[in-house]
Amino acid sequence: MKTYDIAVIGGDGTGPEVTAEALKVAEAAARKFGFRLNWHPYDVGGERYLKTGEVLPDSVVEELRKFKAIYLGAVGHPQVKPGILEKGILLRLRFELEQYINLRPVKLYRAQDCPVKDKGPEHVDFIVVRENNEGLYAGAGGNLFKGTPHEVAVQESINTRRGVDRCLKYAFEVARKRRNGQPWKGLKPEDVQAGKTAQLTLCGKTNVLTYAFDLWWRAFQDMAPAYPTIKTDYAHVDAICMWFVKNPEWFDVIVTDNMFGDIITDLAAMIQGGLGVAAGGNINPDGTSMFEPMGGSAPKYTGQNVINPIAAINAGAMMLDFLGESAAAAAIEAAVVKIINTRIQSLAAGKMGHGTREVGDLIAAAI
Ligand code: IPM
Ligand code: MN
């Protein structure tokens, strides 16, 4: 039987609770589709840091490198100063394991979960490809005269041609393979006539960030001819924030840098029903990828069985899809859609009409 070894970092707060449900549902899919999942738990997070002073031992990073996939619940602890766990665990793994793509599907499963008037599942169905190793996150910069009235702080955005090219290439490939090449319904008849099947929008700020996004823009133009079935488009980041609210149906696949991707995917998560459903994958196509619900550790809900596990379950589905088990991933998604539409009152924590474990049970049973 086909077997997958997966590292699991449950992490802090409600991370372990939602992880348990994601694993439960993935197991149900594995049973149905005839493969095996071997979980390898790692004790990493705020609790361990407070006990031992260790954030992420080098030896653990080396062990994690041996896996094709890591499942991550959440990191973030109220007693740990902001930045230590985020930089020391999440960003360190994204960088050291060269997870250069952050993939964030944005899909609304039920109209009532969208805070935007008159928008339903037919309007919100796009995917954001966020660069995940460079930009403002690279940590370039420094300060002078700290703490004095003359203090200077510089934080630079690093954009390499190699980093931009590999991100764009991934995004063009996502667009090319989307809907198995069936034309996206947002295309104009003349685009379909011209053989287009998908649209890729570069999200930037070419009017102000004239070095960084000039590079992105040229790289985008240079690559486009290799993908004749993809309609290319461009939008400034501020305009995209407007359009996500006003016309989310205009988007199919979006590619952007690290910082803009961080910001627009939080906005996008809200129009898809919130952090209770939004999931993401940190992808290194040739190495170790890591899948996580987009929300944080929500420490105030810890142990109460009230947090929504669907984002975590969706992250599990993304992971199975990435591992090549696309039928199992599709079955999880179908079960999620069915249970949201028949059994879940609200996607907000404490308002689902069921507990965390019960939602996991319902979805597992639906598979
Ligand atoms: C995300 C998060 C992280 C980020 C934080 C926790 C460092 O907001 O995954 O979007 O900024 O990338
Ligand atoms: Mn974020």
C-alpha cells in the first residue's frame, strides 16, 4: 500500500486541536482511497520554548528536510514576545526549506458566509500565488542611532530575477492546469476564441515601487509568450483590495510578492468566509513543503472544543493533493462543502452549532 510519511507540528493554542481534526479527516480519505499516512509528531512551539529556551533546534530542521510534507497547526503563544516564534519557526522553515511559494486558494462555499452583499460561491473562486522567500520578508536592512531622536530604520525589499522567475513560472503553471484546461467562465468570448483558458493577474505597485515591480513586470512579460493559453493581466495592490470587495469574480489566478501577498490574502480570507476556512501551502516543489490553516493559534479558545477546524482540514486536503492524492483531496473538499451547507450554522468559533471534534467527525463521516 502506498505510504506517506508526514511530519506534524501541532504547535500552540488551538493548533493541536485543529490538527487532530485535519489528521482524522485525512485518515478517513486515506482509508477510502487506499493509501496510508504515517504521522511523525514534532514538539515545537511556544510551550517548548518557555520550558527549554529552544525555538527550533537545527537538528529538527535537518530531520524535517527528509519529509516531503509537514503539517503545521499554528504557532503563537501569549507569553512569548511577538516575532520570536513567527521568525524562529514559521519564517525559518519557509526560508531554510526554500518553500518559495505560498499558495492560497480562495473559495467561498456558501453565500451566507461572505460578508459582501450579493456575492456567492460563483463570485469567489480564485487562487493567490504569493512569493514566499524574498521581498520585505528577507530581513534586509538595519538601523542607526536606535533609541535616539536621530534613529534611522531601513527595511529593504529584495527581489531577485531567479526568485521572481520561479514564482511566476509556478503561477503560470497553476493557471495552465486549473480546471483541467476548461475555460474559466470570467473570460470574454474573444479570449476563449483566442484559445485562452485562464487568467493570471500580476498584483504589484509599478507606479511607485519602480525598481521592484519593474523587475516583476518585465519578468512577467518575458514569460507570458511561453503560456499562450493564459490571459495576462495586471492590477495595483491597492486596486486589488477594492476589487476583492466589489468584484471578486474578476479574478482567477493572482501572483504577487511576499508582503502584498500576505496582506491581500487576509482580505481574501474574509470574502471566502474567514480564517475558519482559509488554508495555505508553503511549497518547495522539489523539497519539503508545509501546509497550514491561515489563522493563528487563537489561544483564548484553547481546550474549549469551539474553534473551527475546517481551515485545518482544507490544509490537509491541499497536502494530499500536493502528494498526488488528488481524488482524496477532492473528496475532502466535497465533504467540507456538503457539511457546511447542511450542518454548520456559522463558520465563526463557538457559533458552528457543533464542537471542533464533532465538525471533524461529520466531515470524516461524509467522506
Ligand atoms: C501568514 C502569517 C505570517 C506571515 C506571520 C505569522 C509571520 O501572517 O502566514 O500570512 O506574515 O507570513
Ligand atoms: Mn498573513
